Amino acid sequence: MTIRKVKEAMKYANKVCEEKISELDGSDELCTCPTCESLEHVSYTGAYRGRREFECSNPSNEDCGYFTTSTSLEAIETYRKVMVENLTTLLQANSVVDGIRELSETSKHFIELPLERFYEYIAEEASKSEITVEEGTDIVTVFCDLAGSGLAKNKAIILAMVDDAPVFNIVTTFNYLSTKQLIAAIEQRLETPESTQVVFVTDGDHSFVDPINEHFPEAIHIRQFHKKSSRGIIYAHLIYKGEEYTTRCLWDVVLSEGTPSDAVQRQRERRAKERTSGKQKANKTEYTELSKDIMVWKGKVYNPRGIRRKLPTEKSAKENDTKNDRGNTSPPDPEELIFKGELEDAKKLPVFSHCFEVMKEVFGGLHITTNVVENVFNVKSKLGEHRSMKFGERILVCLLYGHLELNDMSKEELSEFLKEEVIIHDFIRNKTLHGSGLQKDKPEEPPPTDTIKKAVKTGQQLAIHYCDRNRTHTSRAITPEKIEKNSYDGTTRIKAHCHLRDAHRTFRLDRIRDLSIFNPDPYCF
């Protein structure tokens, strides 16, 4: 990954760079010092294996010294130009790395280096970003989604869109730890007036529920279920007058509210034609209809109610003759059901009426039978060409930044931005020509016990994905205080303060599915 020798400079360059260096080697003119960027104190010292060498004896800059045509300022500017062109092609044409290599007659080196630099630049910019909601804003909606792991061989993206500002993280698996860190990061980034209602819109996965409740206790959390048995159901978790409630309704209760855009109207018409023409894929398994009842519970209900059930077939009927039929519903939640009935009656209930008004603002005029979040982000098609990337984090971050932040720039504006802000002179001189350390093997992840001991010693928090003895999964932040081994059963236990429950708890190490030092720092634009 580094150009430190003449031979390497030629081997890893592209056609344009080779021609420029050959031109400099064949010239009688002096080359410019790359440190002081001047010819004034430069002298020619000879040639070695066809490469001309120089010395800069600038008395006011002790860093000046020997350089060659391949490390001169003229060569640096050529490298810089080539890297900017390759990066511009990647972002504007959405070309894959091998495509750029063939198109530009360049080596992979001249694509990987600018990508690495762009990745560093984005991380620096993302760490500075805050999301401020203006005074007087009634509702700010945070959409959360996971772009599937098919986008790269071992990477996925968990995203949130806060108003128009995206926050995302690259994850290897979508689990309780991923959602915990994303929601905590949004809390750090987001500044809202006290009068603004924060609304989260997620899919039906359990892993969003507790982190949102912990970090945004006053938020309304709307969950959209996507499984065949429950698709179309919406749950809303909220605190109303100091009490916790869960409401259940179908997505189309607000379908007629608001004005649909032309795109949404076309989508509705297309879906209607598919239904009447029979183009939609027929399901081999037949189901009952979803219950249209509005339901309201006191407390938090995780599993959907009023779902579709599979209609019995001859085969299932015979099987049910020989074994007990347990049905297709989840076990009942212990929370109290305080209302079940029709929409008009439900609107008379203050808690549902409040929730209904919020859903009108969030979903009115939209088509959300599947997942409104996908329409908000619209990034999966942009990333589709890069599915085969073995280690996709760097390229995924760069493409997302280009798609979400730089999309409105012309080719000339993009090239100028990359040249002035990203592929800067010092990056070429210091990291490309003198070594960036990227070629070194990265250290392996430490074992869990080492991470826990480090947190105990430093007082840092850990983010954990925990599965208790009842097989209930939660994501939580803990401050570990001690590691103990039980001599009776041989289990290792961590005594810690649990920030989710705000109490001291003991956690068995073998029930911790995932853990890391709690540092919620995803990318935020």
C-alpha cells in the first residue's frame, strides 16, 4: 500500500503516472522540492538506475533533503490528479473497483489509497456533526432500518434518518447490540426543544424496543410488522400522563389522511392492477384476515396480536388429529388490555386519540404496506453493484456519503472538492510516499474477559446483548465492577451496575452473546 522505492512507484502507478515520471526523468529541468514546494534551493545530484535525484538545501526548512523525480512535487500532483479522478468515477458512475482499474488503466493501489483517505475524512466530519431541531417544531421523526447483509459479504448497515439527517453504522450482524449503540448515538447527536415530540419508526423487531425506552423515554415508538402473519399491523409504544401504553391498529387507518405524492399514487395504482390482474405471487399457504380491531394495553406488549392464522389443509387436519394444535399465536403478554373495538370508538379514548394524531402526521398520504423506511433511504439500489466486496465497510461508508451528501455536485465540483478537502498534498507526501502503516496486519479482537477487565479497570461502560434464563433478549449498557467465578457450578459472573434497570445486577458470562466497550459513535451527516 505504500510507495517507498523507485521500483514500487513504477509498479503500483498507472499509465498516466508512468508517463509523467518518464517525462521528468528525460528532462533537463530541475524538479520542485515536495517539502518547501520551491525550486530555489534545489540542485541535481545525479541519477540511479535511470531515476534522477535531487537535493534541497533550504536553510529555513530542516525537513527538506533528498528526493527523486518519483517523489517530487510534480509527481505528487500527478498522483493526486489520478486519485481524484478514480474517486470521482467511483462516486459519480457507481463503478466497482475492478471497473475503475480497467477504465483508467490503473493499479488497485491508486483506487485503494484515495478510498482509505476518503474514509478517514468522512469519519472526521461525521464525528463533528450534530442534529439540531429548530424551536417550534412539533414532531421530529426518526426512521430506523437495516440494509441487508447481502450488500457486502460480511457487512450490513443499520441506519436512522432524523428529519433529513442520516445516522448510520456498519455492522456485521443485526442484533440487540447494534440497535443499542445506534439509539445511544442518536441521543448524543440530537438536540430537540422540550416541546418537540420525538417519534421513532422501526420494523417490528424486539431489539429496538428497550433501547428507545431507555434513551428516549418520552418518545413514541411506532413498529411496523413485516412477517406474513402480521404484515400491516402497527404497534405504538408511548408514555401518556405518566403511564406506559401500547396501541395496536392497522396501517391503513391513516391511509386517507394527508395528500399522497404522485409517486405514492402511482405505487397504489400499480399495486391495485397487480391484485386485479393476478400478477402478484400467489401464496401456497392460505391465511385468515387480519383483525381490524383497535387494541390498547397498559404496559409494553412485544408480540403482535390479531394476526393472520394459517387455514387448515387436509394434511394439517390429519396431523392435528394425532397431536395437540397449539395454534399460530404468541403466548399472551401479562399487560392489561383496556380497550378492544372499532376505530371510531377508539378515538374517544384520549391515549389512542393522541397516538392517532401523531400517526396522521407521520404516515398520512404514504403507502406503507411493506416498509416506509426503504423509501426514505433509497440507498439499496446504489449499493447493489458492490455486493461482492469481501470487506465492505470502507466502500459502503464512502458510497453512502457520496450518495447522501455529494449527490447534487457536478463532476467538476466533485473533483474540486475531493482535491481541496480529501486528497490533499500532505496525504500524498506523508502517507503515500512515506508509508501509512496500512500494510501491517491488524490486531485480533481481544477475548471477552480481557474487554471486561479493561472496563473494570478504567470504569468504562460495556454494551452487551444478553439472553437471560427465560431466553429473553435485551441490549443494555452496564458498568462492570467485578468478575467472579462460581466454584460450585463453574460459571463466570460479572457484577455490574445495569443502566437499563438502574440497579445492580449479576450477569453470567455464558449468557452474554455479544459485548464491546460502549462507545456509540456511528457516522452522522
